[in-house]
Amino acid sequence: MTKIAERVRGFLPVVVDVETAGFDCQQHALLEIAAVVVAGESGALQPVQTLHYHLQPFANAILDPRALAFNGIDPHHPLRGAISEGEALRDLFRTLRRQVREQGCRRAVLVGHNANFDLSFLLAAAERENLKNNPFHPFSTLDTVSLSALFLGETVLAKAVRKAGLDWDGKQAHSALYDAEKTAQLFCWILNRFDQSELSPFRPMQAGNVPADSDRSVS
């Protein structure tokens, strides 16, 4: 069986979803991060660890009322249990570096639904905190929008999840934790089914099957 470290150039897939106070990663606040580590062998990939943080807006961050109305977050609610960007990212990065080592990988690769958006906010926050040990690849991502379009003919997360036969609760959507968990389930669903197809280089060998490039004796 092919282990996760051998599948994507030694990268460990980490599904990330963020909730923000707008679309500009330099000006709008990062308010919530959820990350789900995916590991396992071919045909059996699954979430193995989930991390979740509520964040305090950084100094002078812009809070767009339209974004807050959309995600339902009150950045100043006393029961949010929010921590600073630096505290959240240090814990996240430290945990992911440990997972990278334990899985025999070289670094993490961000998986997301419109992944570049999530990566841009993580990178901007890490730069604000002057963090030099970011485990994520600085520009490569795995995007479930493209994978869903290819495998399911859908690009909207809710529609792709439902079409895959997975549960979706619209009332919980737009929470970073819920969306990250559902994106991780969808990502594993797609890769595990691809592993069973004839196109997959990671397809488990069936009894009696002989690889096309295997050596054959000549009598």
C-alpha cells in the first residue's frame, strides 16, 4: 500500500478553512482557522487530527460588516475564546510540523475549497507575526474545487458534498470547523475512489494482476 508520504511528492495534505472579515488578506481580520490533517494508505485516506482556533482581530484590522453578516461572527463576543494570531499560528505550525515528521513527509500542502484564498490569509498572518517556520508549501495547493468539478461536475462545496452522498447541514456551514471537516471528507472520498480506478498509479494490486511494465521471462 502507498503511504501518504509517497503520494504527493512527500507533502502531507492538511485541509484548511478560514473565516475572515473580508477578502483582503492584508487589511481584513482573520477570525477563525480550522485545519484537518489527512493521512493513511492508498484507498484508506482519512482525517487523523483536527485543530480549531478563534482569533482576535490584529491591530487596525478592517472588519467588513457584510462579511460578518455572512459568516455570523461577532469578533468581540466575550464567549468566543479568541486568542491572538501569533498564539494560534505557533500552536498550529508546531502541531503540523510534528505530524509532518511522524508521517515521514517533507512539509505540509494546503488543501482547500478555493485553496489560494485560505493560503493567502495564513501567509499574511505568519508574515505579521514574523514566523519563519511555516510548515506549508508557500504556493502549491490542492484545490477541491477542481477535484469536485472533475469527479462530480460540481464546484460549490455543499453541492459536491451532497452529490458524493455525504451529509451536509446548511445551518452549520460557514463555520471554519464545519467547512474544513466536510472538505476533508470530500477530499478523502475523491482520492479513495480514484485509488480504485484503473487510472490510479496507487491502485492496490489485485490477485493475478501483472503490472504492464513488469519483467516477463522469455522461454
